[in-house]
Amino acid sequence: MRTDRGWRRFYAAGWLISAGVMAVTFRMWQVHVREVEQRAQDAERTRDEVARRRAVEERLRIARELHDSLTHSISVIQVQAGVAVHLARKRGEEVPPALLAIEEAGADAARELRATLGVLRAAEDGDGSGLAHLDSLISRTRAAGQPVTVTVTGIARPLPPDVDQAAYRIVQEALTNVSRHAGRAHANTAGGNTARASVRLAYETGTLTVEVDDDGDGCRPIAHGESLNGDHANHAPGLGLGLIGMRERVSALGGRLHAGPQADGGFRVRVEIPVPVPS
């Protein structure tokens, strides 16, 4: 009996020791797994930081190349064209339209180049743009003589940075196109001679809708049955690249862009961008 009792005690002690070893082993395995996961996260974070640093360095390199290769040449063209226009007017001669076009194109190119260099030289992806700056954009647009109204529907909420920046840039580009290409107010609309723009933001569940309309005569009326999805460049010169940029921004975010002349005159840009719903 004593021998049986001793064996039972021995087996019980063996099971306890085995259970303890298994518990310690499982604990050590958990610690090892956490360490592996932490190292993987650190490596991923390091790769992201390296990629971001390299992207910033590449943007700065491109900015330097653009500045060195284009800024001086554009400035020379702009100055020379301005001097030629000034001398022609001083002599009482009619300034050739081509010379005026060169002067205007040089000014536009210099302005766009400065804006591009400013974006490229931003150290982070965010460059001070977003719907939080929309009021300032509208104020500057109005100060430049462009009538603009803004309507917001739904409950405004924080947006992902890429969506926020894309929405701001789309409004900015659309208003720039209105000021450059809309011309006078359409004959069917009431009001002053200057084309008016309206900006509408709709915060909906899972979607942000941005719509910019104008009542100008810069685009031909839309024909019966014609789609509103056509490229603005098909209807007004000079808008192709701007609209292509909008489309690329929206497509990258999985959204949709509709742009084209309206049946009653003017032009509409409508963008629908999906926005993740917070869980």
C-alpha cells in the first residue's frame, strides 16, 4: 500500500511539474511571439520612415531641378515680352496679339511653377490645404472679383487627410477654371455680367460630395442626350490638364467625377468620394 501511495504521489508530482513546464513554455512562446510582432512592426515603421524620407528628398530634388531649369527661362521670356509690349505702346503701335499671349502665358507659367514648387518643397504630404482653409480660399476668390456662394449640407466631420486635401484641391481647381474660362454670366441667368460660382459640400453617410457650378458662357450648351461625363477640355480650351488632375485625385481615392456643361448654360464639376464610416 505504501508503495502504491508513493507511486501515486510520484505521478501527481510529475503531472504538476509537466503542467508547470507547459505553462512556462507557453508563456515564453507568447513573449517570443510578441517580440517577433514588435520587431516586425518596428521594421515596417522603419521602412515607412525611410520611404517617406526618400520621397521628401526626391521631391526636393525635383523642385531644385525645376527651379534651376525653368524659373530663369520663364522669367526672361516674361520680362522680354513685357518690355516689347511696353515699347510698342510707348511708340503708339498696336501690340500684336501673339505678343500679348506670350506675356500672359509667361505670367501664368510663372505662377503655376511657383505653386508647384511650393507643393514639392513641403516636408510632409499635407501642405496646409484642406477644407479647414476653404473660407480663406473663398475670401481670396471673392477679393479677386469672382462671386462665389458656399452651401454645406449634412454634419461636417473630420475627414481622412487624403480626402480632405483632395476635396480642397478640387474646389480650388474648379474655381480657378471658373475665373479663367467661364466668361460672362449666361444670358438665361439673372444678375451681373460676371459669371457666378456656387460650391456645395454634402456630408453623407460614407460619402463626401463636392459640387462646383458656374453660370458662365465659356462652354457651349449641352446637346440633347449628351453625357455630363465628358472632359471639360472638349468644350473649353485650357482645362484639360486641370480636369485630368481632378480625375486622378478622385480615382486614387475610389471616387467618381462628373464634369461637363449644363443644359441651361454654365459648367458643373461633381465629385463623390467614399469616406470610411467610423466604427
